[in-house]
Amino acid sequence: EAGVAQSPRYKIIEKRQSVAFWCNPISGHATLYWYQQILGQGPKLLIQFQNNGVVDDSQLPKDRFSAERLKGVDSTLKIQPAKLEDSAVYLCASSLSADYNSPLHFGNGTRLTVT
Amino acid sequence: QKEVEQNSGPLSVPEGAIASLNCTYSDQGSQSFFWYRQYSGKSPELIMFIYSNGDKEDGRFTAQLNKASQYVSLLIRDSQPSDSATYLCAVTFNKFYFGSGTKLNVKP
């Protein structure tokens, strides 16, 4: 079974620039998550999708972050404009169902550095 | 505010010893409990999950859950240097809540 695919692996941008991350979940996984992980901290949920609908985006900084999952499979997370404090690893995860009993499976993440 | 607490460590144990990693959580209604291992520079990898009170064993790993005390632990028997990583506890109550992780060092 192929795992969660993410790209790019690394990205360096200047503040106020924009950046986009892509995620392809495990086949058959209806639930997709984007997490932000700052060094030394646990992952923080940004947004959760069930198929192509948003379940939870309460912690997404909507003035600069946006995410979509148009066909219920791939997802894109965008930051525009980026700030220095956005430097982090952005993790995509998927799970078989949204009942919170199914474990999350993480992709390799994208390490973002904002200078 | 639902919280998941872990000692940040580092927890140092000699090779071959038992490593005991602990996690407490604030919400009595929490449903499911997961342990993830995260090597430096890598993404979290699922180690174990447990839903019911008691112990669950998988190879060298044992997860222990005590819902009355709001406590979940992970025991690693016969610790190996390759077990050196940060271990994240995750608890669910209508969403996943992660602790900040405990760094484990296994010394040869």
C-alpha cells in the first residue's frame, strides 16, 4: 500500500512570498488532515477534510492560509503572504474514517523556511 | 482547553533496559489513544493504539491505559539504540490532540 505522498520536501521563501504544498492521501482514505509542526512541539491541526468537505478549520489562519480538496482526493495548502513564524514542517495525514478511532498516517512532510 | 501532557525528557536508558513513557490527558471523554514515534527530521510513525482499559502488547511494545486516572503509557522492552526518537502521545475527543513528545535516548 502506497503511503501519503507530499511535495515538495523542502521549500525556502522570503517573507511576504506565497507557497503551496500538495498532498495525495492513501487510496481509499476519505479523511485528510493538514498539520503544522514547529520544532519541539507536537503537530497542530490546521484543517481537516472529509471527502471534499471541511470538518474543522478552526485553527487555520484564514487571512493567509487556504486549503482545498476539490475532488475528494488530492489536497493543496497555500500560504500567502508568508511570515517568519510560518517556518515549520507541514504534515499531511490521512485516515480511513473520520470517527477518530482510525489512526492517522502521515506523509514525509514539507519543511518550510521563511527568511 | 483539552490538554495532553508529556515529559519532554530526554529520558535516557541503557541498551536492553525497559523504557517507560507516560502521557496524561485532561478530558475524561477521550475515546482513542495512539503512540507515534518520530525520528529527528522525519514524520510521525504509528507505533500502537489502544481503546480500552488495560494492556496491549505488540512485540517489544506495550501500551497501558487507565481511563480512571486519565493516563496512558508506552513500555519498550529490551530497548535498542534504534529506539532513540521522540515519542508522541495522541488522544482523541472529536479531534486528535497531540502532546509535545518525550525524547528517548537509548545508550549502547
